[in-house]
Amino acid sequence: MAAVSSELLAMLRCPETRTALELLDDRALVELNRMIAAGRLTNRGGGKPEKRFDAALVRADRAVAYPVVDGIPVLLVDEGIPLAQLGSWGK
């Protein structure tokens, strides 16, 4: 089962920029989940996610991703994950 249906994905927008979102690639998702497990990932609100992401939705500029947890997209600005934490991803 897909983490987010294609129909839902087509309707979702970044809560900050209102741009379309797409699924984050598997390699970056694995790295995000590794960082969560190690306690090294922070969101824009300064919090540290504790639960692994089923998926993540990334906005067009590839600067921020939003978690999908238990199949639910969490589209809150403060829950966004700055992807610069992944080092070379997206460069």
C-alpha cells in the first residue's frame, strides 16, 4: 500500500509556499529515519521527531519535507524538516 495515494498527493500543498508536493525518494527517507533513530533530526519548530516516517512529502525547491506518520501527512510549518540536514541530498 502506498503511503499517500496519488489522488491525495495531487491535492496537497506546502503549508508555507502553497507549492505542490511530491514523495521524497527512498534514499533520503532512509537517511531521515536513521537520523530520527539517532536523535539527530530536528524540525522547523526545533523539535526532534521520535517516530519513524512512513514517507515524506517534499516541496518543489527540495528545501523542506513534511512527514507522513501512520499514513497521515503532517502539513504544519513547524513540523517541516529542513533537508539541509541530509548534507548532500538534492545537490
